[in-house]
Amino acid sequence: MGQIIVPKAINALLYGQRPRNVVPIGTSVTLGSDGLGGVNLNLTQYSPGASGFPTSGLLLAGPFIKLIRNAGVAGNTSAQILARIYTDALRYLQQGDICVLEIGVNDLPAINANPTSGIQALMANVQACIVACLGAGILPVLLTPLPNNGFPVAAKIVQWYYYDVARSWNIPLFDSYRLAADPATAGNWIAGYSADGTHPQRAGIQALSPTLATFIKNVSSPIPYKAVISEPAAGTTGLEANMLRNGSFAFSAAGMPTGWGAPGGVGSNAVAPAVQPYSGQTYTRTVTSGAQYFLQSDLAQGFTAGQDIFLFSGAMTPNVAAFVGSYQLGLFGVPDNQFGGLQNATQNGLIDFAFPIISQPNWTQIYCNVFSGGDAGTYACNNFTIVNVTKLRGVWSPQNAEIIY
């Protein structure tokens, strides 16, 4: 194995050229229903609707992406994938090539039985696979584990850890979970995408593959985490993928997302299906007049006052004709209503935000609040997410953990 190159130094080596050869390594999700393993000299036999994911996405990514081997093995855990990453993947690649890492779906039963030890084992193996690739001069592309109807909570909770390790090593991450999970079912597959609740069937592969093909041709580092799934109103512990209830606005009554406070002032509410890369629904508040809050969440609990770091992320697109007042977007700490986030803002256009917020010693609760100064216009919101970075990293933290404060 060659010398491990630190993440920033590897950028010039790998991102500056068009990779040629690609090997995806993973589970039955990679192997696919066509059953072509090994060297796969007959890759042309694959059909994009029947082959494994991500294999079919790589086939669609040509002509500069050359799939040379399918290293998927049904039933493999992360430990088994790590054990064979050299013999089944890296030995076939040269410096500047790509190894797609589809890892984790078969670790979900262990995470379901014991979240702490299960997450620690999985993420240590994922990170070791990343290090093995980088040490060989190979660009790892990490995929988030797909939904699993048998273990929806376990499949949901690991998503943030994949973003964390990818950002820490500055490698590309493709969020396959976001494309396949249905927020309205709290994490099961989108209807029709999977026949058994574990593997994608033809409709699911046809939905996932073109997006992966585009991504692999334009590899880039991951964006801030935005959860596709939100938590129920009660019982948050801080270890959730999203502490907010209905942060994807996936269900509503009369245009107002369920679980959010009724807005003040004059205006109207609407929800519509979100457009990728966002999921669930887009909630839009049309402000007619009057200073008002228009999104106020249930109170999120499950943190240690004065110690925990939260990361509040999502997207908001204001479209205001003329700013006389301003708007605010952020978290409030109870009881003193200390604010963290975007204040006194007067900008239009997409705000793809990620605000770190440190809990204060006297806080007992926190909540999300979006406030308008009353200028007429619209505010479109997507995928509001609160994660407790301190608690999540207390279970497992990447070797090069990005400092968030």
C-alpha cells in the first residue's frame, strides 16, 4: 500500500483529471439480479433496469467512465467488504481511478440490536475502506445505505455518519437514501421502488441510476447534511438523524405542515412536492403584510445544556420584491430565547444553510423559528434538519473530524 495522502492534498491528484476505470464494491445491491460477478468480461449483457445499483449507473455514465468489474457480493457486511477491498477492487485500479463504496445495508441488524456498538463497527470499517482507497491513490465515492423496511430506524440513523466521514476525508458522497426513502412513511422505500423492502427493483434502479451517472461524471464533495426523514414529536434523545418533527414538510393540513405552529400576520401557506436534491415537500409561505413568524417547530429536547453543539441545516429561498424590514432563520433556546442562525437578512435567492449552534447553560428546550419583517413576498423552505453533533460524535467520530462550532 502506498503512502496515505491527506484529503486536501489528494484533490489535485484526483479531481483534476477525468477518471477512467471504476470498480463498485458492495453487497447484493451492487451485484444485482443479472448475477455477473468476478471480472465480468460480459458487462455488455447488463441492462440498466435489471443490473445492480450502482452498476447500472456506472454503465450510463460513459464514455469516459469505464466499468471494469462488479465487486458486489450478496450478504456482505462492512467487515467482509473491508477484508476483500484489495483483492476484489483496488488491485484492478490505477492511481486516479474510482472505487464506489456501497457499504452498510447488511450491518443494519447489528445496529438495530445495539445502536452504539453497531454504528462504531460499521463506521470504523467504512473509514478503513476510505483510507485504503486513498492510500492507493484511488478516489473513493461513498454511497449512503439504501432504505430497509425491516430496519427503518437503523437505516435512518446512520445517514449523518456517512456525511460526517465523507466531509472529514473530503471525498464525494452520493446520497442514494435520499432518492429512495419516502418521508411520509418515516423511512421505508418509495412505493414501487423495492419488491422486498431491501433491494431496489427495476423502477427503483431506473430512478437511481441516471442521477448516479450524472454524479459520477462530475464528482464533488458532499453538501451539508439535510435529513430526508424527521422524528416523531415526542421522545427525541439527540441521537436521531433529525430532531425536528416533519422537517421535510411531508404531511400537512390546509397547506400548513403538520407539527409546525400556526403563523401570525397576513398571508397564505402551500406545500408541493420537492425537487431534487431536496425531498419530501416544499413549504412556501406567502407574506402579504405585517411582521410575522411563519414556521415555528415543536420543541426539540434530548440534549445537555451548556455542552452540546447543534447543526441546523436546510434550504430557504426568499423572493421579496423590496426589503424594508428583514427576516430571521435559526434556532431559539428556551427560556431566554437566545438566537443562533441568520439574523437581519435581506437577500433573495437560494440559501443552502448549515448553522452550528452551541447550547447555553440555562437552556431547557430549543425550537426552529423563521421570522419575516413583513415585506411582501414568498419564502420556500426545504429539508429543515437539527442534529446534535456532540451526541452523534460521542458514539463515533471520524479520524479527521471537521470542527463544528
